[in-house]
Amino acid sequence: MKDFTRALTACAVAYGVPLAPERIEVYWQILGNYPEHGLVAAIAQYMRLPTSRWFPVPADLIAVMEGETGDDEAAGEVVFGSIARVSSDSHAVALITDADPAAAVALQALGGWYVFSNSDERPQYQRRTFARAYAHARKQERLGLATGERPQLARRIGQPEQIGPATIRTGALGEQP
């Protein structure tokens, strides 16, 4: 709560608003379910918005953290266009997805690079699916839920392994072996 208190206090100074400890506590009670580093970032981002003329209420900070999905979907469509243009070059696609983890998540939603680059599906369907997955991933990042790990939305059943006299399959869907 220490970083959140510092950020909220700095925001109050910037907006010329007195900030009582009780108000900080009420904000923390309302917003405490969000990760603290996400709240600090939301306060900083709120102060940079051209429409921010008053000290934020908790709903303003939640709106910043959860974001407008329309903006993220539009950004996802731009990223989709970039990936589509270079889809035959796995190295170029990797450069994009390494720089933007949300793009990596969205590409996985389409089945990964190989499936995407060899797909006969309609491009508008792929674009819409990619943009929605991209927006969702960006929201997860803002909420502090992104792990930085590459997503694995589904796995194939692993190769059979011989363990004693029995042969078993490892790696059920959704599990790591």
C-alpha cells in the first residue's frame, strides 16, 4: 500500500486537492483487489490523459486499468495487419510477438504462426479473432495478471511413455508435463 499511497499523494498535489488519510484508506478498500503496481501505473496514466481535469475517483482508476476494449481492438487490428504482411517470414513474426506479448497471445488464439500462415480461413474472421484476443491480453497486462510467459492455450496429448510394463500418455490438455 506504500507505493499506492505515494502515487495517490503525488496525484493530489498535482491536482491541488487535500488528501486525508481516511480518503486514502477508502480508495484502498475499493481498489485493493487490483495489484498495487497496476494501481500506481493507472494513477500515472490518468494524470497524462488530456481529459483528466480533476482528481480521480476510484471509478476513473478502474476505467484506466481495465481500459477501453475498442481502443485495444483497434490496436490489435493494426498489429494483425503487420503480422499478415510478414506472415511468410517466421523470424519477422517472432520479432513482432517478442516485442508485444499481447500479439503473441492473439496469434496463439489463431493457432500459432504456422496455422495462421497456412490457413484458408477468411481474413476478416482471423482479424476479428486476433483483435479480440489482443484486447483481452492487453487488459490482462493492465490488471497485472500477465505472467510474461508464452501462452499455451491448448496442448496436444504427449507422446506415449514406457513406464515399467504399462504405456501411458502424458500431458493431458491444459496441463504441463
